[in-house]
Amino acid sequence: AQTVTQSQPEMSVQEAETVTLSCTYDTSESDYYLFWYKQPPSRQMILVIRQEAYKQQNATENRFSVNFQKAAKSFSLKISDSQLGDAAMYFCAYNNNDMRFGAGTRLTVKP
Amino acid sequence: DVKVTQSSRYLVKRTGEKVFLECVQDMDHENMFWYRQDPGLGLRLIYFSYDVKMKEKGDIPEGYSVSREKKERFSLILESASTNQTSMYLCASSLFRTGARYNEQFFGPGTRLTVL
């Protein structure tokens, strides 16, 4: 079964700074999607960004971008100009008909 | 916007009770999922359903059952609640039955269940 590893249980960033959350995954498939989800405290989980494995160009959504390294099976999330509202649990997920989630990284944003 | 709602945000039950967790989505999604979320373990799939009256086991189905009588509603049932089922339960839905790789999942707010 595919596994998703987030090696940073907790991360902290100063407001307006940049932070990178790490994610690695294990698969023998070549076609799949990767996702980053955000779960704010006491609020619903929402999709932050999505990347198709066949696309070489890294996905970006405003202040959120990914560094997708297919050969290394790495999918990190970069948050630029961090805001207080970015504080949340972030989950990396792999999907090839079967969505697999990492254990999550709790991001704290310091004012 | 897709809306996924869950019947309770917080629930406290006693060991041995039968527990029903309800989930409703309003966007005619084909697929629905139940996860449990525990610290350090992420989200683990309990059951999912890709059609009315259809269900498939996920990674941790033991002690749970599900029901999908209508497309928009997916229920998780704990037949006899135990303390090790104390957890956060998340319901999710996604649109397509096929081409599933693209599918993002839309989540409900979660139900925090405590079994005493």
C-alpha cells in the first residue's frame, strides 16, 4: 500500500516569513495526484493545492506553492508571507484511486 | 460550494452503546467516506461508498458498519462502542466515481466522539 510520510509533527514560522512543510510518499505508480489539505482549529479541512504527477510544472495558488520532485517522491508545500490565518494542521495526501494521508504537520504562526 | 455536514460536533457515549454518526452532502457526489483522525496517525479510512447501498471496507473497518440508503447520506455505526473508538470522525465526499485520481475530497466539520 502507498504510504505518505510527513516528518515534521510541528513547525513554527514568524508572520510574513516563509515556511516549507515536507512530505514524501512511496508508490510504484506513475500516474497519481498529490494534495495538501489544511485543517484550521475547530474548522473543516479544505484543499490548499493539488499536483498531477504527469505535470512537471509545480502548482501554485497565491501564497502557496509546491516543490514536486517525482523521482525523489517528494512533495513539499511552501507558504510565503505567512499570515496568522495560516495556523492549522496541514495534511499531505496521495491519490491513485485510493486517498492516503500523512500524519500531519501542525503549523504555528507567531505574530 | 459543496457542503458536507455531520450530525454532531461533540458526542459522549458509554461503552456498549450503539452509536450513529450521520453525514449529509448536498452536491450530488458519488463517493462518500468515513475516516477517523488520531494524533500522529493522520486520517485512516474506515469505510467508503461509491453508490447507494454500496460499501467498501477501508483500512480499519473492525467495530464499525455503514449505511447508505440515499445518495446524499452516509451513516457510520458503532455497533457496541468501546473506549478505543474515542476519536475524531471525519466524513468526506467526492464527485466522480471514475477518474478518481483527480478527485479532491470535501470534508465535514468532524464529530469528536468520546466513549466512557
